[in-house]
Amino acid sequence: MPTCNPGIDGKTFIGLIAKELGVAPKYSVLKKWMVKMVGLFNKTVNESYEMLYQSEFEYYFDSTKFNYFFNFKPTTYPEGIHETIAFLKRKQL
């Protein structure tokens, strides 16, 4: 999928969302064994355990070739977050 460069990490993503909502960024990180324990009682969490490798190491998607080939300009992360939150607020009305 097309991505905006430069990529951002999870902490930055949470910070952008918190800023857009006007709240302080707060999050916690569960240890792998905690996720495994919760997975015993929650099927969705159990299935997400297998995907934890995505959070263990930093990696970024680079769609430079795609963007160039298709003359595509991805939405920036701040713009996308703003539009998503605005949409969700409208849907709550």
C-alpha cells in the first residue's frame, strides 16, 4: 500500500492522534508474556500474539517507486489523522 515518507513510529503516531484530540498522549506497552496470558481468554488477542514480531523491530514501508510510477501523492499522517477524526466526530452526531 502507498505510504507517506518519511515513515513514523508508533510513539509519534500516538502523539499526533493525541494532539488532534487535544489530550495528553498516554499508552502502555505489554510484555510478550502478558499478551500470551490475555490471549488465553481473548481470541483476538491470542491471534495478535503471532504478529508481535512487527513491534519488536523498527521497519518502515517505502512506496517511493509506486508513488512515482502512478504519479500518486499519499496523504500525510497529520492530514490523515485529522480527516479520520473529523469523519468519526461527524458520524457521532
